[in-house]
Amino acid sequence: DTEVTQTPKHLVMGMTNKKSLKCEQHMGHRAMYWYKQKAKKPPELMFVYSYEKLSINESVPSRFSPECPNSSLLNLHLHALQPEDSALYLCASSQDNYGYTFGSGTRLTVV
Amino acid sequence: GESVGLHLPTLSVQEGDNSIINCAYSNSASDYFIWYKQESGKGPQFIIDIRSNMDKRQGQRVTVLLNKTVKHLSLQIAATQPGDSAVYFCAERNEGNNFNKFYFGSGTKLNVKP
């Protein structure tokens, strides 16, 4: 299995909702990442988990809450989002500090 | 943050021609670079990488060239096909961060005309 799987593929949520994005990989990668990508822009790093511990938080607002339950899973919990948070949220994983494997992303729309 | 930019935001080529996508980076300490292809509605797909101790690396129909003197990276695609149409990003890593953290360039859109 050489894939990063993200669910759901599309999500529409209201500003008062709580939702979660999920990411899963079975490549034995020990680093996992969340990126945010707006239209026609490059991916922007949000969080890095290394060996299931949060190692980087790129000053992301607290309405985004990451969680790494185990080495294969990565969640992003969403609460009280704003319309400007609408974007493609990408998960990635890597091993040995070289290369990333990206998932296909979750297209999030906040209404 | 780091600055990774591209000279051409959009590149149009004829099918069968060779394509060259360029990328400039600003951090001379960057030690590893990756080119990604992103098709509409999909996540970035790894194409090829190169470490800073190399000047050139070849893959299937793709070649990456690294010029550390002028901090320039290029991706060459041979015999460009319609399926190559996508946005291409370069990404650099600065190992001084001590983490697996990459900075992405602004992207070049490649249009392949049949």
C-alpha cells in the first residue's frame, strides 16, 4: 500500500459545526502532515507530527485541532470555522526525511 | 519564511515538444528539492527529487537540474504529452529546521496543446 487516504473527499459545514478530517497511511511512515491549499496557491504547512508527537504548529488558529491516535492515522478536528477557511486540506506522510506522499485532499466549504 | 519562486506562472507547449519549468530558491542552505505535479482536484504527486550534492537527476521522461551557484532548479519534460498538463510545484527543504519541513514555490501551470 503506497497511498495516503483522506476522508471525506468533500465536506460542507456551517460555522457552528464540529467536524473532523481523517487521514490514513500504511506505509510505515513516521511523519505526517496537514497542509492547507487555497485555489491557485501552493500548499501551506499547518502541522507536523513526528513519531505521533506534534512537532510543528505553524501558528494555526485553535479552531483547527490536530490529533494523531497512532502511527497510521491523523485527524484534523474543526470547530467554529470561518468562510475563509474554505480550502483543500491535504494530508501527507514521509519516512527518513525524504519525499512526501500526499493524499488527494478534502475539499472543505464553510458556509 | 523561505522564498521559493517560479519565473513563469503559465507555460504552453505543443504536444511532443520538450518542456522546461524553472524555479528559483532563496535559501542557500536548502539541501533537498522535490518537483510535484498537481492535477485539478487532486493532491500533489511526487515526480522527481534531487539532493544538493547532485547537479542532475533523470527519471522517466523527466530530468531535474540544480544550479546551486545561482540557486536555480529546473524540471525538463521530454516529449510532452496532454497528460502532463497540470500545475507543477518545486519544494525545498532546509535541514537546519531539523524537521521534515518543505517550502513550496508558487507553481507553474503547464498547458499541453494537441
